Amino acid sequence: MKVLLHNRLKIARNGCKLSQAEAAKALKISPVSLSRYESGKRSPNSELLFTMSNVYGVGLDWMLTGGGDPLRSDTLDKRDTTQGEEMLGKIAALQEKVIELMEENKTLIELNRLGKPTSLRKGGGK
């Protein structure tokens, strides 16, 4: 069974033996926000994921995908920092794509509601 991001967030926090209140304070977010992230009701942005990775002492790859070694050394070397920055760039690009697709979906729903053609693909509609 694949462990989802929100479950890994809770696993990582519990691994540090931090309460939600303690972790929220370290992450500079409210306990309610942390609870929402850990329950899957909301998804943390890339900056917060990077901060969580550092606070909890887990690898960003594990945090995001469940792959790789969940534990990392207490000190980041240059390679780890570069990998983290690359991952943040990829996450930001994916977030932008998701927003774009959500906007496209809203447009398609509205066009469908109005009874208009809904093809937005290049060359597929007018």
C-alpha cells in the first residue's frame, strides 16, 4: 500500500516526537493548518515542504514521493541543497501546471454549461 504525502507528514513529525503544536511553532504555521496538511485536507506549498523536510530531518525525496531514504544526516552538504532547490523548482512548475489545468477545467465547465463547443486543444476548436 502506497503511503500518501499527508501520511508521510505525520510519520515524519511523530518520528521527531513533536506534538502538532510544537511542530506548528517550529514551522511558523498554526496547529490548525498543520492538522489540515496531515489529514490531507490541504497540501503544503513547496517552500513549506522544504522547511518541513529540514525541521523533521527527513529527505525531501522521501517527503514528496516516499522514495529514497527517509532519514538524512543532520547537516546538509552542497549536493543536498542543490537537489532540494532543483526539487523546489520542479514542484513550482507542477503547481503552475495544476493551476493552469484548473483554470482550463473551469472554462470547459462554463462552456459546457452554455452549450458551446468545449475543445480548447490547439487546432481543435474555435
